[in-house]
Amino acid sequence: MTAARGGGGKGRHRRPGDQILRSSFFLMASTVTTAGLGFLFWVLVARYYSPSQVGLATSLISATSLISYLSLFGLNSTLIRFPASDLARNGQISQALALVTVTSCGVGAAYLAGLPLYGAKLLFMRDHPLLAAAFVLCCACAALNQLTDSVFISARQPEYNVIVDGLIQGLTKLALPVLLVGLGAVGIVGAAGGGYVVAVLASLLLMHRRLGFRFDFRVRGTRLREQLTYSVANYISSLLNLAPLLAFPLIVLQYLGAAAAGYYYVAFQIAGMLNSVAYSTGEALFAEASYDPSRFGALLRRSAAIITAIQLPAAAAVVFGSGLVLRLFGGTYASHAGPALQVLAVGALGVALNSWTSFGLKLTQQMRALVLSNIVYAVVAIALALLWAHRGLVWVGWAWGVGNVASGLVGLIPLVFVRHRTPGRGPLPGPGQPRAVEVQA
């Protein structure tokens, strides 16, 4: 699998600044295309389904997405940060795919089993065996899709994510809601799940044809055991990072009702396009600094400049144009979700800080600081959401933003400290090598 590491000769000779811009561009293009077709998907859903059906479906779709991240077990970061040699790369990816499949199925089943405790209104999905099996399948495919995205990012060929996530998955989702309208909330979930299934199949085909991937379950040289601590720390931080994403829709559903959950979800999806700027640039930083650790300082500063240059005007545009955008979903969405969208757009600046510091901490392998930062994020965001939810969606949005700002500031302290002590001189520590500076989280 020779393309997996360097992405071909052109990628090796491309200047670091050009490569991070290229990777950021394609990752943002993937997210924007996905979000754009997803936007059309929700416009279509809002026209054919009631707000209550949308609210129930969005709670399940949120759970599917979050379970997929949770099931990655940190392997998405490990495949980028510590790729195995060419001869063992297929084995590393194959074992990661198998582990993620088993984990996602187990976590999806556990989520359904626990619905009486936190989602009584969603029990219809658990009580029908076929629906329960379909939900677990969706969770598995969503997780595998995330993992294969990391394979393309590590190969420095994120353009394939545009094809898979942006076009294939998005167009599949867009074609299904009208066909499944008679199923109510289940039809919305089925349309989203169909997109995940098709995306995974397309990813595996592209990995086979473009990256030379073959399933290989031999363990020698895969480096997964050696990097177990790193993977587990990433997994714990992902758990904490995803907790608010899983909790917020349930909090809104419980305190404000199914219709409010639908309004919140639509606003959050639009705000997610803003958040994609920081996350895509952070992913590009992570891949490039892993490929050439000696450029870490320059890449860190360049990524911050890219995020600032795009995020600020984009957030302002959403704040002032929220009403116009939401009118595409219908008059009720514009009136009920508009103020919440404005708050979430402002909060995207906090998300940018949080994402940037998190990728920096993962690159410098300050895993205790990363976990601490995400503990602060989960505790502050969920506690404020529970405290403020009865006041309405705007206050839920403020809880989200404050949690991200608090987490970003906590993560910034050790990251800045390391940069002052090691101002870009020398490579990042590799696997099994001691760090030049030991920082207490």
C-alpha cells in the first residue's frame, strides 16, 4: 500500500504550506459539499415530515453519528499519527476496521438497550427487531466511514473524501426521503443510514483501486499494540468530546419537546458548516505535521491563520443571514431556530479555539492535557445546558459556546508552554521516543 504514506511523488515535493492549504481545501470542500447536500436533505425533510417527526429522527441520527465517533477507539488518529510501514499498512487498517465494526455494533446495541433510561420517546426503534438491527447497521457503517476518511487523510489524498462523503453519500441521502415518507421518523433515519452504507462501500472500493488496500489480518508491524496508550487516550477524549453532542438533543427533547429538538438540530447543522473550517484545517495540520514533524511550529501558525481568515467572516455572515437561510425550511424554523443559530454561530469561534488546541495537543502527545481539556468541555457544556434549558434554545446554544471556550483555554495553556520551551526546533517525538519537555497536564 505504497500510496498510503506519502500520497505519491508530487505530494512529497509539494511545499509544506501548499500542502496544508491543499489538504485544508479538500477537507473543507468535503465538509461543505456534505453539509450543502445535507442542507438540501433537511430542507426536503422539513417539507415532507412534521416537526415532531423531524425531532424524533434527529435524536436517533445524532446518536448514530456520535456512536460512530465513540466506536473509533482513537484509531482514526492513530492511523494518521503513527502509520505502519508499507508492508504492514494493510494489516494495520484491516485490524482497525474489524475492531471498529465490533465496537460500533456493541455500542449501538447498548444505546438501544438503555433507551428506557434516557429516551423513552424513542423506544419504537428498539421494540421492533428489524428497526433495531437496521439502527445497529447504520452505527457500524457510520463508524467505518469515519475510519476510512482517516485513511485517505493519512495518504494525503483527501480529495477522495469529497467524492465519498460529499457526493456519493450526500446524493444517496437526498434521493431517499421522499421514497420513505410513509415511514415517518423511521424514513428519515433510513435515508441517513442508506447514505452511510453506500459511502462505506465506495470507500473500500477506492482504497482497493487507488491505495492498493487488501484485507490482511496479520499483526506483525502494525504498531497498534505499541500505540495502545495513545489510542486509548484519544478514545477517552473522544468520549468526553462527544458527550455534549449526545446529551444536548436529549436535553432539548426532554425539556422543550420534539418540535424544539427539530429546530435545534437544524440550527446546529447549519452552524456545523462553520465548525468544519476549524476541524478541516486541524485535520490537515495533524496529517502534515505527522508526515513532517520538523515543520510543526510553522504548520501550527499557518493553520491558525487559515482558521482566523475564514472563520470570522463566515460566522458574521451566518449571524446576519440566519433568518434568510432558515426561511428555506419554512416560516416556523425561521422564527423558532433563528436566535439559536445566531448564538451557535458566535459559539463557532469557541469551537475553533477548542479544535485547534486539541489537534496541537495530540501532535505533541500531551494526552493528559487533552483529556483534561475535554473533561472541562463536557462538564461545563452539559451542566450549563441542564441549568439553562428551561429558558429556551438560545440558552442551550450559549451553553455549547461557553463549554468550547472553557475547554480551548484549558488546552491552550500546555500547548503554549511547550511552544515557548521548544519553538519549532526539531521533530515531534516519534513512537517510543521521550519528549524533550515533560509537561504536567
